[in-house]
Amino acid sequence: MTRRTPLAISLSLVLALGGVLATGASGAATAPEPKAFPTDWQFDVEVGPLRVVHLPVEGDSARAFYYVTYRVINETGQDLFFAPLIELATDRGEVMLAGRDVPINVTYNIMDRQRNILLEDPIRILGRLQQGEENAKDGIAIWPVGESNVDRVQLYFMGFSGETKAVQTRDANTGDRKEVTLWKTLMLRHEAPGDLLNDEAYTQGGRTLARARERWILRKPEAIVTARDRAASTAPGNQEPAVGLDG
């Protein structure tokens, strides 16, 4: 597979944002940013290392998976409903929603390896999040590994903040203007030099990917899902798949 250039990645970012760009004082196009001082509710979230592990799959050959654990704490002053949406994107054009195409036995295999009796699977963790550190919830997100020769992997944590921003954009196909809503999203960028499936990936805990950056951004949550579906319906070579990568 041909390695994508920085220009291709930059163009993919524009596609992933659905063309939502703002013009700064210099006249250059920039992506909208969250408020400097949050005024909406926001959960505290602690995200563990992103790991890659090679596992047996019931009724199938062994496969590799990304996984990350996290803890969410409600210090907002009120009980709130918690329904996280966590996505992963690579610089190879892959875009995935946590839990999709992950066998249930793989989920519980990885959870058992964490030795954390408080860890909840992606279904059980949904629901009311009570206030206080004593009511914190520990969750896990898992994705299947596709391409193993990636250089960058990013995670997007949505549903951890109530901040949104409505912006005007223009449909690339029709030219019509429309309003889209961006969500405040925690972005975590990881570097993955070399083949993902090195010897460490076959150990009990798996290979840990180095975290290079962590920050809050504004993002359209369905953008990379739409881009993936669009790319899947296009003949190979006819369209560059959009990737939700943020510098």
C-alpha cells in the first residue's frame, strides 16, 4: 500500500470535519476550537495507555485488537446520563467505532487481563453517572486491528462534555449551506513506528503505543463514520478515504 503524504492527510482532515472551517485574523482557515473557559458540564476522564494485543478468537483464527481503559468521574454537581462514543482513526484511512466487529469473548478476555473488578463492559457502563469520585466508572474500548503498518493512531472520546457548537458549512456536492453541530471531544494522538504486531503484542498485556498529544477539540461525531461508509461504496483507487486526524 502506498504511504500517504502529509498533504493527503491534511485533505482528509478537511473531509473528516465535513468542510467545517473558520477563518482566523490572518485569513487562514482553521478548525473551530472549544471555549477557553468551559461553561457546560464536563466529566473528568483519565485514559489509560492504548495497547495492541494478539488474541485467540472463539471459532476463528487469532487476531489483533486495540484496547484502552478509562475512568470517568462526575464532579459537575448533578447526576447525568453517561453514554460514551469512542472512535479510533489511523493514518492508513481506517476509522472505527469502539466495539464494532469485536467478538464478546474477546471483550471479556481483555477485561479479565486487566485484573480490575470494577471494570465495566461497554454496555453495562451506560446509564446514570452519580456525583463524586466514589461513584467513578471504569470502562474499556476495543477495536479490531486492520492495517498493522500504521504510523499514527488517534482516539476520540465523545460524550464526556456537554459543550457543542453549531456552525455553518457548505455541502461539497450540492453547494447548499447547512448547519452542523460539533461536539467537544477529547483527542489522544499516538505514535506507532514499525509493525504494530511486534513481539510485545503477543504478551499478556500487549504492546503499548506512545501517547504524543492529548487535547480537547470540536468535532462532528458522525463525520468519520460517514466518510468510511462513503469510501467503502467507492471502487478502490477512485477516492481517498477520509481520516479523522488532528495535528
